[in-house]
Amino acid sequence: MTINTEDLLNSILESLERIEYIKPSDIPNIDLYMDQVTTFMDSRLRAGARNPGDDKILTKTMINNYAKNNLLPPPVKKKYSKEHVLLLIFIYYYKGIMSISDIQTLLGPITEQFFQNGKEFNLESVYQEAFGMEKGQIEMLKQDVIEKFKLAEQTFDDAPLESQEFLRQFSFICLLSFDVYVKKMIIEKMIDELAEKATSAKTKKRQSSKEKGQTEE
């Protein structure tokens, strides 16, 4: 590949280096109004947007839609807690690869069990554990990207010389895309299984309640 493509790889690796998740300690411990929530999210996530100058990180409409779709518990007196913000961060990362219904399936049990549960192990504990693996994952992702780049570099030796750079970039994108496709397929399969288990549990609960009512009669 040419030096331009090498520069592309270096740019990608530098972008991965700059990825940093929002730590719970970064989030204000006071409840926030919606404008304050959108301002906070924008200040922490805009640098990672595809088009930092134009992309909408989080808007009032988005937050209202998340609440309508039961992804986000309603605010208290128009104020959002630290745990609301944690859920919004989960949603922000998920929405690019999951449907609204899949996010509901995944976050529903988390919200029911851990959102403002008054216990030591709460939603912040879940968030901290899940995102705490990030640093190690970044290093592994960098190595994976480098390996895919090197593999793509070895393709299209027989193609016309003037087309080789583009075709090798095409190969690189194909390798990355296939990786995303496979992982997305695995995620969807796991979420489908979670949905089936949840439906089965609700059915059993209804049957149990119905049988109990008949017995009492």
C-alpha cells in the first residue's frame, strides 16, 4: 500500500488511543435538567463523533423518545439523576448497532433490578464493571486492526497498478465489515435468547397467578 494508506492506519490507531469512556466520577452528583444533560453528553462524546461539527450527540427529542419507548425511566420533577445519565450513555453506544426493541430487551432487566435500587450494588456498579474492561479491549482492537491491515496489504497484487491502493483499502474495509457483521449477528442471537427467556418467565408467572386464583376460589 502507499504511504497515504499507511497514514490512514496510523490515524485509525490514534483515534482508538483517544477513546475514553465517561467515568461515573465524571458525572455530576446532582440531578440535572434536560439542557444540562444534553450539554454534558455533548461535551464528553462529541470528539468521537464522525462529524464533530455537525452530528447530534443527544437532543431533547431523543431523550423524550427513549422515555416513550421505556428505555429511560421518567425524570423526577423534570430532573435527571446520575443513573439516568448512565443509561443514556449505554443507549448512545448501543443505538448504532441495535434496534430500539433490542435495546429494550437488554436494558430492561438492568433498569428493573439496578436503577435507583437503594443497594450497594446498583446501576453505577454495573456500568463500572462493564466499561472498566475498556482499556484492555482497546489494545486488543488495535492489534486486530493492524493484522487486518497487513492481510489486506497482501491482496490484489495482480490488479492494475493504478487500482491497487483503492482495492486494498476495499479489502481492509471488507475485513472490518465482516468482523462487525459476525459480532452483530452474535449480539442479535443473544438478545433473541434473552427475549425468549423473558417471555417464558412472564408466561409462567401468569399461569402461576391464574392457578393460584383458581385454588383460592
